[in-house]
Amino acid sequence: MRAGRHIAAVTDVSFELAPGECLALVGESGCGKSVLAGALLGLLPGNAELRGSARLRGGGDGSGGGSADAGGDVGGDGSGDVELIGADEHTLAASVRGRRVGLVPQSPAAHLTPVRTVRSQLEETVRELTGARRPASHDAAVAAAERAAFPADHLDRYPHELSGGLAQRAATALALVGDAPLLLADEPTTGLDRDLVDHTVDELRRHTGDGRALLLITHDLAAAERIADRVAVMYAGRIVEVADAEAFFGTPGPRHPYAHGLLNALPERAFAPIPGLPPELGNLPEGCAFAPRCPVVRATPSDACAVVPELADGTACHHPLTPERAEVPAPRLRTGAADGVPSAPGGSGASAGSSAPRGGGRR
Ligand SMILES: Nc1ncnc2c1ncn2[C@@H]1O[C@H](COP(=O)(O)OP(=O)(O)OP(=O)(O)O)[C@@H](O)[C@H]1O
Ligand code: NI
């Protein structure tokens, strides 16, 4: 709610995330990705209203994992199921954050304590989450830093002495300490160059190798292609497509015209931005929120789009693209490029798995 107005930042979102699986949540700036992550961890401002269910499943089967449903599912560590939506602050602070759900926050600077060095924050987190004391806590802190490619000779620096990229890596290291069954990484690669992006997402992916789950929120479709098993595309607060990553990035490709447009905007593909801008969430059009920008609607106007399409069979569209009809009328307008369109697709590990949980990483 802003200035007395209600904003439906996230609506009707439903997905499952299994142990060992990486789901990439992609979409333009402001579409509700961070609000969704914040809702799962009770990190939204006090005036936020939440409805629905996000169950974090207890593991207890020795797999070290569990699963999450929002309407999401999340991994457990031997403790029981937890309902995250509406959970009290004590439960979230004492048993969920860091222990069962690790968060790589979108604004690391805001999550690091300004008056303490990175080393002391890492060691404290190790002590808090594992009970380890020196020298074990010291070693665990150094190991966590290394996993996140945080340079050991910067461990005694304060957050204000770090570049944005290093602060990001410090925050990633903190999130990895608890070995939580679910990791939420909200734009974990902002400000990193390509090699470090690859290193960071590979490290996050490695985290799923032990039956843990990863929700990767990103603008970077190349990062998503590199490590995700499945992709969920958000637009204006709703998930408009959920697909197997291999099918999404390869053949037959995305089925929702928006998702198709996102991929087409990549320099390595058509380099054709989606014309127009996403709607303001406080001022959504009637019916399908993408219709005003939709090339299919422009070519073939349809009354069906006056109704919000439900997510069915992996896509929320009244006229999804089919393999036979994979070509949408190509927009040639160069104005209003999609904000937050990712940099480049794919490094090596570009193939993605099925939606079945994977036991190991994808490298
Ligand atoms: N505290 C808040 N009060 C009011 N509106 C908010 C608040 N937080 C987020 N919003 C609105 O909710 C919408 C979704 O924001 P969110 O941060 O989830 O987007 P995002 O998809 O994570 O974008 P980005 O890629 O830029 O991080 C935005 O339109 C934003 O303006
Ligand atoms: Ni965000």
C-alpha cells in the first residue's frame, strides 16, 4: 500500500519447488519478484497484506532437503512443516531465516551490519546457526567466503569499504553459512562481471546438489539458462509462464508472448525490445495485463483478452504460441525497451533438466 492506495504486487502465484531443484524467477523490474521473496520470509513492511499459503516441508528423511509450495514448497532440515505466510516473527527468526531458508538479498548493503567487518559477521552467523566456536567458526567463515568468491584479504573490511560486487558476494557468503534446505537468491549477481556471475550461480547451483532447493530471482536470463531446471516468468504481479528450462530456452521455446519477447530482446537473439512499459501495479488494465503490449493481440485483436487469463498448462495466455506458431509478429519499435532485460544468454551449461528434482548440479 502506498499513499493510502492498495497495490496488488503479487497475485495468484502458485508454484512448487522440490529438493535438488533450481527454479529461476524472471521478469522485468517491478513485476513483484522481490515482494514474493519477501513474503516467504516475512520481510515485507508492516502495512503489507498477505493471503495464501507457502508451505515449507520438513525433511527428516535424511536427504537434507525438503520442498516448498507457494501457494510455494520449501525444504526441511528434520523439523516439521512450516506455514510461512502469517508465521510469527519469533518462528521466522528462530527457525526459518538462515536455518531453513537462506536469503541472498537484493540490496546486500542494507543487509550487512555497517559497523562490523565481514569476517565478524560471518563468524557470528556461523556461531548462531551451527553453535561452532573458534577455531571451527573461523574456518567455516573463511570457507563460506571462499564459496562466494569473497577474497580472504578483504574479510577484515567493513561493508562501506566494499564495492557493490564485493558486498553482494559477502551477502551470498552469509546466506550459504546455514546450508539451508531452501535458498532464495534475489538478484545475486547484480554488479558482477560475467565470469563472477557464472562462478556465483554455479556455486548457488552446487548448493542444490545435496537435495537443497534454489529459487533464483534474476534479470539475467543467461544465468537462469545456465543453472535452472525450470523457469517461471512474472509479469505485473502474476506468473505468466512456468516451463522446463530446456524447452523454454531451446525448442519449442516460450509459449507466452511476453516470455517470447523477453528472450527475443537478448542481443544474441533478435535484439528486439518489447515495445512499451509494464503497467503500474496500482493501475492495471482490465483483463490480461500484457495485452496492451502484446504483438499477437496487435496483429489479431481478441475479446478474450478482456479477461485475466489463468495459468493453465504452464502458461497464462488466451493465445499461447505453439511450436507451429512460434513466430509472433516481430515488434520493430525501438522505444521503451524492456527495463531489466538481461545481458546475454547462456554460457556452457545451457541445457536444463526436467522438472523432476535433480540430485546434483548441472555442470
Ligand atoms: N513497500 C512497498 N510499498 C509500496 N509498493 C511497493 C513496496 N515494495 C514494492 N512495491 C511495489 O511492488 C511492485 C513489485 O516490486 P518488487 O520489488 O517485487 O519488483 P521486482 O520484480 O523485484 O523488481 P526488480 O527487478 O527491480 O527488483 C513494484 O511496483 C513496487 O513499486
Ligand atoms: Ni527485486
